[in-house]
Amino acid sequence: MALIDPAHPFFRPRWRRVVVVVACLGWALIEIITGSPGWAMLFGGAGLYAAYVLLITTPPEDSE
């Protein structure tokens, strides 16, 4: 069972996939800055997982 479905129409444009990854990793950075390492690890892991699923294993969008 996948946590993120890269075949969902929402994730078709590449910019949306990038925004999801940047948002997760950005929030992890905010948590590090505010001194919450547990939350930082959680969001960092989510961001890395999202990057793997949405950016590395998903083929590029079709040019239309």
C-alpha cells in the first residue's frame, strides 16, 4: 500500500510534486530551527519519501 499515489491526477503537473516535497522539507527545517527534533525527523522523513515517490520513481509528465 502506497502512502502517496503518484498516478493521482493531482500530481500530474511536475510543479505540484515539487511543491509537496519542498513544503515537507521546509517544515522540517522550521521544526529544527524551533528546537523540535522529533517533528523535524517526522516531516523530514515525509519529505524524503515524497521526493522518492514523486520525483525519482514517477516518470515526467506528458507534454501536451
